[in-house]
Amino acid sequence: MKDSRFTRRDFVRTAGAAAAAGLAAPYLYTSSVRAAGSKNDRPLFGAIGVGGQGKFIAARASGRLDERILSKPIDPKRPGGYADCVAVADVRRDFAEEFSQKYDGKPEVFTDYRKLLDRKDVECVTIATPDHWHVHVCLDALKAGKHIYCEKPLTLTIDEGHTLLKAVKESGKTVQVGTMQRTDRGLLQFARAVATVRSGQLGKLRRIRVDLPLGKAGGPFASQPVPETLNWDMWQGQSPSADYSPERAGATFRWWYEYSGGILTDWGAHHLDIVHWALNLPDSGPTTVDGTASKLPHIANGYNTPLDPVVDYVFPGDVPVHVVSKHDEGVLFEGEKGRIYVDRGRINGKPIQEQDADKNLKDKIEAEMVKLFGDNADSMGDHMGNFFDAWQHGKTPVSDVVSQHRAVSSCHIGNISIRLGRKLTWDPVKEEFVGDDEANAMRSRPQRAPWQFG
């Protein structure tokens, strides 16, 4: 079956007319502070957390080159980026120093991000810490008056999301979440899939299937001396204290429940976001959840998140959503009139072929995409650019905190169901489990002193 996708040119040729016709969708939170009020022609930013993804998003913001994409310009549309990096913070001093040197030593180096936030000239920050630090750093950044681009998954727990939403609303700052599948270049097939579902071309949805990769098993891991360049106590933050091992502190942190939620919050935060988007549920969620995993590791000092989670949800409108972990990743939408499959490499199915063969139908899908992006249409294909554009013009970004809190909350309740080993009823209005005190207690986690927040 032939693969197909819209280009940015396909989209924007109808965007202006549709937006003028009043098709832009309303949003919940809007920034009241504009980049146009910056003291500089280019805003100054600080990079907090500069492991692999941290280096990448900082490069996108600044327009630098990045070795992960073979030294090609980060963004062909805006090769010079949007801002200048003047400070970097990482609990690994060697990471921070290496990052600074790639920027000719200009960014000031910190191992405590709070000192970076003290710099009054820093107007915004990129945040790419491990998951258990996301909300804590965001809260401190908001208190310091910074705008934020924060990596996904947005939260470690459901209650963290409530705390963050309140802080963002009170601050009036712009916060973009790094769920790039919504709008980044090379990934616009996801928006096309969402527009196809919302257009009614598939008819009434019968089911949605979300494919996730497998998690990872491993351990037990031997304790090792803490590297001299690492502040291990601060790296652990709110999580329970543990002996250091490289498998905890590297990119494999996501396989530890103490710091993340495994594959269900890693890839699930992307694909369940697409489900929420397609069902037009920016501030809601499922009504039931039933999760299992054949392999939930219980190895001392080893990975302990589910290796192969399987979760069945029912979303409003009685739409069943089946999440399964295997070797693929993507989303299947199946309706009465057809079905489509979308992943990071393709979108296919008979309805897509029909769009490509029928100009009127394709125009209809394009108009539906305009509704999805609303007043963010100008930055379609550029997720980082959307952050700066939203900040500059007082708009809510494509991946706002409300929608991303809700999407990752669906992941969290899936993990809670797996850990409890039973089906749960979820109230998406009250954001609580119905008649289950044990499950409700798991909406938050104990926080280790002195790293408590919220």
C-alpha cells in the first residue's frame, strides 16, 4: 500500500483562508508575556539538562549543528535558530562543560540549575532532565519568571500535573512540551491522521490500537563509586535514595519506576497524545483502564518497569483503545468506513489513497488540519519554532500543558492498573479513581527530603 503524507506547502496554502473564516480552535491557557518585549533582538536562554535530548533541543533553539543529524542545519526554515544560549546547568559537570565548549565556551556553567535561574538575563529555558525532575524544575523556572520548553513525559505523577497547571496559569508564561509528533517536520502524518479521524471520513470509530516498543529488562546491577563530576544526591532528587550504578543515571533511567514510568510513559506519552488529539479530548481522559504485563520485573537493583504492558481503555464515546507493546510503534484508527495506520515513517490505508485521488476530499482534510493548529499554522513543521512564536505572540503552543498533562495521565493510570493487577474506573472530570482509595493514593508519590515540592 502506497505511503503518503502532506507537505507543509500542501497545508499552508489553505491555512490563511480557513483561519480568516474563523476556524481557529480556542485554547485554555494563553501567555501574556511576549518575546517582542525582550531586551535583545534574540532572546537569551539557558539549557537545563544536556544529555542526548538536552543537547538536541538546545541546538534547535539556537540554530547550532548537532552530530545526531549529520551536521545538517537543525531547521531549514530557520537555520539561525531563535535564541542565544548563555547558560547551561547539569548535575554532571563534565556534561555541562562539554556542552559549553561546543558553544565556544560562552554559556556559563552551573551544576545547580537554581543558580542558572537566578540570572535575570535568561528569559527562557529548555529542560531535558530525567522525568522525575521535570515538574520541579518547571515550577522553579516559573517562579523565576522564565518561559519553558520542557521534554516529555511532562510529569512523574498525576498530582504533579495539577500542581504544574496551577503554576502555569498563575504565571502567564509560555510552556511548550516536547511532544514533537504534533507538529514537527517529517511527522506531519500524525496531524493528517488526526484530521482524517475528525473529518468523519472513517465513520464512527470502532477501535484504536496503539503499538509501543518493548521495554527493557536487566539487573541486578552492581553499585559503583559515584563519578567525581556527578552530584548523585541531587540527581536522585525526590526519588528514594539508592546506591549509584551507571544504569540508573544514564539514558536507561526510564526503566526505573523511581524515575519514570517505563515504555508506557516514554513512547506512550507520544502515541496516547495522538489518541487524545484525534478524539478531541484536550482536557479529559478515559473512563476505564485495565492493564496487565507478563513481565513486571522484581529484581533487586534492577529495571522494574513493565517490559510488555498491555492496557485496554474505554474513552468517552465508548471508544475502545488497546495499547500493546511489541516491536513496532504507531497508531491504528479503525472506523466503520475504513482504517488508517500512522507511525513516524508513514501513513497508509484506503482512506489515504482516496484523499490523494480526490482534490475536494484532500482540501477537506487540509481544512480540518487548519482547525487542529488554529493560530499556530505559521509554525507548522517546527515544534521548537512554535514555542518561540507562541511566546512572541501571546498564543498557546501546540503541545500545551493541559493536553500533555491529560495524555500522560492516561499513561500513569495504565501503570497504576498494571501495578495493582486490576481493572479500574476513572472519573476524567474529577481526575480520580472511582471507589478505590488504594489506586487514588498512587496519584502521587512520597518525596525525599529536602527535594519536596508542590
